[in-house]
Amino acid sequence: MPAGTSAGVRLFGEVLGAHKGALAVALTDQRRVTHEITVDLRGVHYLANSALEILVALANNLRPPQCLLIRSDPALALQERLSEHGWDDIETLQLLEAG
């Protein structure tokens, strides 16, 4: 669903590999109209690695000043998951974890 006042999407529940195509299309459309794309995962209790890979791929295809801002609950352990793959140093990917 749209993220509200900011460009991007807000997701809920489980984000599985089956959702990655729709997620990629929605976010790719957003990159044409804004510099900061927000993905709000605070309503997500499970994020498949394949869905995370789509977010990383999108961030890798952005050029500063564009960026992908991921808002997440710490329970998803995204900082650790990004670090495990060496994705935590992508300049165009920002993670905000808040409980």
C-alpha cells in the first residue's frame, strides 16, 4: 500500500518471495518521481531474503542524491542481515530501526 505522505510503500504481515515482483515494480515506479523512496516495514513480521535482495538491488541502482530509506522494527534484524551480506555499506541504502 502507498506509504502515505512520502514516496514509497508500506508493507504488512509477511513479505515472501512471491511478492518480490510486485514490490520491484512499485519501487521502480517510485524512483522516477522522487529522491527518497521509503519502504515502511514496521508492520512486517517476516521478510524473506529474496524480498530483501530486491530492496538491495533497487538501492544499488539508485544514484545519489537518490536513496532507499527502509523503516523497520528491530525484530526483523535487518542491520545484521545486511551486514552478513556486506550490504550495510551501500551509500544509497539507509536503515532506520525503531521499536
